Amino acid sequence: MTISFAGKVAIVTGAGGGLGRAYALELARRGAKVVVNDLGGARDGSGASDAAQQVVAEIIAAGGKAMADGGSVTEFAQMQAMVARATAAWGGVHILINNAGILRDKTFAKLNPADFELVVRVHLLGSANATKAVWDVMRQQNYGRVLMTASSTGLFGNFGQANYGAAKLGLAGLTKTLYLEGAKHDIRVNTLAPVAATRMTEDIFPEAAFAAFAPENVVPAALYLVSDDAPSNAIVGAGAGAYHSAFVTMNPPVVLPADERTVEGFAAHWAQISDRRGDFVPQSGVEQSTAILTALQASA
């Protein structure tokens, strides 16, 4: 079965190069009309260029339809204007891939608070701004697909990336609420943790591995997660043609007797409290309370 995006309008932020460009090109090749959003800055967020227009030119030369947008994801009004342009031209917005990002890597000891704030503003608040700008359109048309770009740094940590990790795990958390709120309008929201050789990672990968981690190898996961048959609330990792899922799990609660509900009592039971056996994957935050109540009833 061929997955088509004919009749769909897609916005891809940070699409002037790397992963975003690869997503935009393939969406257009499969029939979508694509808004290529990019400021065209360097990977630290400085400067500007016509990167978005160059990708639009590639799409049009291949017979597709696209428009460039230079709005900043950090400015909600600019995201609203982008969505308004797309809706006026093409009648709606069906897909949003939040891909824009920057890096300001330093150890936490050396990290300037302004650099922490900027990375969070671009990745987390920027994705929230773009998503908020399309949310009402998607609700009104009873259809939407939103993809957040997280990272293994956000899910598992990475030395020297406290700002980036905080923002990226925040995006996974944003997904977990939006998938609930969007469900009745068929808005499906997912999280992708890509590993790709781009200008964001060019000093991380050895030269021999660069080709294996080409952005095109992430595209299959990203586009499936914004397709008609996409799941919702998935966390998917992708890189070099390998794909996997990640999960936020919780183990069954350990109910301590009243006389052991002390610091010392908790310490004495830590091995049991941290035991991974019996882990489950909650589908909403309320399941923590439900699990506790169930455990209390069982211990009564």
C-alpha cells in the first residue's frame, strides 16, 4: 500500500536543511502542499539566509507545490501569520512537523542562563507556538497530525546538553497531553527522537558514519507518524535505517505500613520501590493515582 499525502497541507519548521528539508521534499513528492519554514540561521540560531526558498525551488522544480516562510517559531504572531497564509492559499493545514531547533552546548557549570532560556524558547516554546497556531484549524476540520522532535538527550540525558535535554523532554510531555486533548477531533500527536548526520551533529559523527546517518533514513518514521493511519502518543527513535520505540513506564506502587512511612522506612524498601518488574505504560497522568488507589485497596 502506497502512503499518499495528496490533498494534504503540511508545515515543516526548520525545513531549510537537514531533516526538515528531507521531510519537506518527501511530503511534496507524495502529493502534499508544503510550507517550508526556516529563518535560515546557523545552528546556534544566529544569522539568516534564503534556505527555505531554496528548498521551495527544489520542490517546484520536481513538480510539487510549496511556499517559503521565514517566520520565527519563537514569535506566536509570526506562526499565526504563517498558518493564515497557508490556509488562505490552500484551504487548511493538516500536518505540522515541529523540527526547528538550535544548539548552545556547554556543561551546566559553564552555561549562561540566557543560552539555557533561548534553547528552551526555540525548541519547546517554539513547538508550542506553531502547534497552537494550527490547533484551531485542525479542530475545525476534524483532522490533524502533529509531530514533535525530541531527542535521546531529552529521554535519557547527555553530557553538556542540559538546556537541550530539558526542552526535548518537555516536548515529549507536551505530546502526552495534546494527544488526549486532540483525540475527539482526530488530531494525532507523536514524538520522534531522530539520530541524523546534519549540521546540528556534524562534529559528533565520525566521517565514516556520516553517510549511514543520512536524514533520509529518518524520513520513513517521521512521515508515517503524520500519515492518515498514524498512531498517537508514540515515542519513536530513528536513525541509519534502524527504528525503535521508547516508553515512559511506571512500576506497581509499594504500600508501606503506617509505621514505616518514614525516611528510614522508605530507604529500607528502596530496592522494592525501584524494582522494574511489573512495569506498565500509563496512557495518562491519572493512572498514577489509580494505581495507588488500587494498591491501597489490595493491601487493606
